[in-house]
Amino acid sequence: MHDYTAKELKAHLDTAEPAPLLLDVREPWEYELCHIQGSRLVPMGQIDSALDSLDADREIIVICHHGGRSQRVADYLERAGFTNIANLTGGIDAWTNDVDPSLAKY
């Protein structure tokens, strides 16, 4: 598993081909407040039922508010056999501080 800081993730997204899946595991109300453009919402409690819809060959970067939930989901995905998993350290909070301050903070 790989960890990205917000700035590292921004640089990676600017050049990655193919683009990774940004898997946002927060709750819908959190996602509605702010999210990274192009991310897919699958709340943490629904990850198990969404496994079959995830492409195991694609890089998956897991995102939450501060990085704790996403770390647990990333660990779970690795145990489920996914091999190209990363976590956004500091979560969307770090993204709003370091990359896109126009997004709402909560």
C-alpha cells in the first residue's frame, strides 16, 4: 500500500494514465459538502457490497475526512486481494488545506 500527501496526490493525478479511481468512503452528507472532482462515493459501511464493482487492476486511492477510515478501507481492500491501493494521508481535510482551499471545510 502507498500513502499520498495531498500535494503528492495532486501531482500524481495531473500525470497518471490511466487515471486512478478516487474512492471516497465518507458518508453522503460529507461528500455533498465537499469532494475531489471525479471521486466515487462508496461509504465505508457499503464497501463489502461494492467489492465486485471495483476494478482490481486499476489503482484505487481511498479518501475520507482525515485519513483514518480510508486507511481501514485500504487495509480491507488489500486483504480482499487488491494490490494497487493507496491512502490519502490527512484525507479531504488535507486536500482543502494544501490543494484546493475553495472547497468547504468541516
